[in-house]
Amino acid sequence: MSYLDILKLAAPETIVVLAALAVLAVDLTVMRGTETRLRFVIGGMVAGVGCVAAAAWLVVVPTHGGVWGGMMVVNELTQLIKVGLLALTLFTVLISLEADFTAHVGEFLALILLATVGMMFLVSAENVLMVFVALELTSLSLYILTAFNKRNVRSAEAALKYFLFGGMAAAFMLFGLSLLYGLSGSTNLREIAAALASNGLDPLLVVAIVMTVIGFGFKVAAVPFHLWAPDAYEGAPTPSAAFIASGSKVASFFIFAQVMMIGFAGAEGSGAWRNYASGWVPAIAMVAALSMVLGNLVAIVQSNVKRLLAYSAIAHAGYALLGILANSEFGMASLIYYVITYGLTTLGAFGVVAAVEQGTGDAKLSDFAGLSRRAPFLSFCMFIFMLSLAGIPPLAGFFGKFYVFAAVVKDGAVHLGLLWLVILAIAMSAVSLYYYLQVLKRIYVADLPTGAEALRVPMTAQVALGMLAAGVVLLGCFPGLLVERLTALVLLVGQP
């Protein structure tokens, strides 16, 4: 394959990198010295053009192929996920335009774009070396984005915790992946699976599974590797928290599924009730169960909406892991649908939080009191987002849960043993309805604070939130638009 062909495969990532450099150049030269809001608008326009151009390339110039032993594999499925990542990045930029937490506008927007590049490379990787490099590019960008509010000590504290936990998780993951290389003699996921197929469940392979689950468990904020998430979500600038909760989850869950379903094929074991067998399925099943229970129960007592959304994200990580446990084509399609719709929903919820925080100075539940009288449109959008996160039909969140639950029990004798996990997930979904309704109760039922004025919401934020809410409703009313396409693509490219 020529270098021109390789450049064509990596063209979307190249476009986003050029957009990041253009944002820096414009902000540090032409816009230097102007007011922050204007810099955000101009920088956001440049970043938005880059995202749209990259997405257009993916749609108009579809390419296929792989290079360097799976370092980069491009097919219809990875292209669709990249379009989703670019859409989430674009919406993150839109809800950032009114931000006033930093004067380093170019650097902030460039880091968002560079994190997106890392995520795009991540979903195209079928080689453990590229998986690790792409994860670190994404993680380093997100660490810095978490610490971007230098006026708030909680931002620095959150970033330090995120970085320290992330460094330990990266070490665990690297050790696990190195064991895989030692056992198989290859870094390509498919070649690893072929080499391990005849060896059975070697003790070193068990260690590799545990180490890999620890590494990815941190990335997706699953229990007991979740300790960074509440502080990071609360202390980080709200647009940064929104991006961590949406785009990074899409990429991380997809590559987690790839590594387990492809790289550890043949080492599944069983998580069936009273019929456990060693492998990665029982390990992930326990992580999923703990995430759903702890995430939902601790979210009940939170008084800060950003922290509540953090524990909600931990619970949703547990639900999403069911798609990996299904270990089937439909399971993979269900997982992708779930994380994309969850990304849209949680990004919208954080967008509303950002607007409230801008108007009141904080994101406590008490700051949302009477919001329906201060900002009716904003409140209606939050109504949709909260009910979708709770899994109320006909919104996208309901079908996201429905499909991953169905995927787990779809194959009868194989997966029916995991019915206990589905029952637990349904029970925890009922629990989650309580704290989501607490937010809506503050918005629609609580009295308006004395002297509170109408909340000014910029038009760009209203448009972005309106589009996100419309997307949640559309994908809920017509889930087949995405699920059927995903299922066909997963079958076409041979995943898992």
C-alpha cells in the first residue's frame, strides 16, 4: 500500500488535526487581544468547519482497508462511529461558545479536537500497540481539559485524581497487553485470538484478562475503577465534563468490546447463575453488576447535578457492559446504539447544566428550582434528557436499554444464564427514575427563588440543545434508523 493510500485512509483524522492547528494559529495571531467570547465564536467556527469537513469526507469518500498489521483498519462500521464522534465534538464546541472559565481559547478548542483524533484512531485500531497509543493521546488531552479552569481549585484537584488513576490504569493495561504479546507472539487482535485458541485458559491469560479489564474499566468509569469520575465531572469545566461523558465513552466502549470479543475469543468462560466458568465474561458481569448497583444508589443522595450525572454515568457503564457480555453481532450493534444515544443525551444534559451554571454560578439541585419559569425551552430539553436517561419510552434511552437487554438473552441456552444480570439491570433502572425525577421536580414543581430573573440562554446553545433533544426523540421513535444499519454493518465487517 502506497503512502497516498495510507493518507487517504487517515484523511478524516488529518483534517481534524489541521483544524486544531488552524484554531491555534487564528487564536494566537489574528484574534489575540480581542474579547474571549468573540475568540470562542471564531475558534468554534474553525473547529466546526473541521469537524463537518471530516464527517463529509467519511460520508462522501468511503474507503476500506487496513495497514501495518491492524494498526489502522477502516471499514463502514468504523466510519459510522467516527461520524458519531465528530457530531459529539461539534455539539461540545457549540455548548462551549459562551464559556468564560478560560482565556486560552485556542488551546482549549485544539485539545478537544486532538482528543477527537485520538478517539478516531482508537476505533480504527485492531493492534494492541495502536490501541494503547490512541488511548493515551485521548487521555492526555482529557486530563488537561479537566484542569482547564485555573480559577477553580476543584478543577486542578479533579485533574490530578484523573491523571493519577489514569496513570495506574494505563500501567495495568500495558502489562496485560504485554502478556498477550508474550503468549501469542503478535500484537494483532485476530492473530492473538488464533494463537491462543489451542492453549486453553492459561494462568497468564487469566492475568492478562484481569489487567485488561482493569485498564478499560477505568476508561469507562466502571466500579471499582470509578473513583476519579465524580470529582472529574464536578470539578472540570462543564464542556470538558460533557466531552468526557460522551465522546470518550463511545470510543472506549467500542474498543473495549473489540479487544474482548476479538482478542480474547475462546476465553469467554461463563457468568451464568450458579454455573460460573473462568474467563472474561464472569469478570465483566461482576463489574457490570457492581456498577449498576453502586452508581444508582449513590446518585440518589447527590445534591450537585454534575456529580449526580457522574454516578449516573457509572450506572450506565454497567448497562452498556451487557452489550459486550452478549458477545454477538447483535450485542455489538446494541452496544454502539446505546453509547451513541447515551452520548447525545448526556451531552445535552451537561449543556443545560452549563447554561444554569452560567446564570446562577453553580450546578446544585437548588439552582434548578423553578427553572421552567426562567427558561422554558431549556427546561423542556432537560425533561427529555432526564427521561431518556431513565429509560422512559419512546425516547432513545429506553430502546438503548431494551436492545442491550435483549442481546444478552437472545441466544437462549448460551446467554439465558445471564438473565439474573438483566433482572438486576431492570430493577436498578427503576431506582434511577427516582433521582432523575428529583431533578425534574426542582425544575417544574419547586418554587421560583425570590428575585430570580429570566435566564439568558444564547441562541447557539438553544439550537444545539434543541438538536440534541430532537435527536434523542427521533432515535427513540425510529430506533431502526440506526440499529438496523449498525447490525448490517457489524455482519458485513465480521464483528465480533
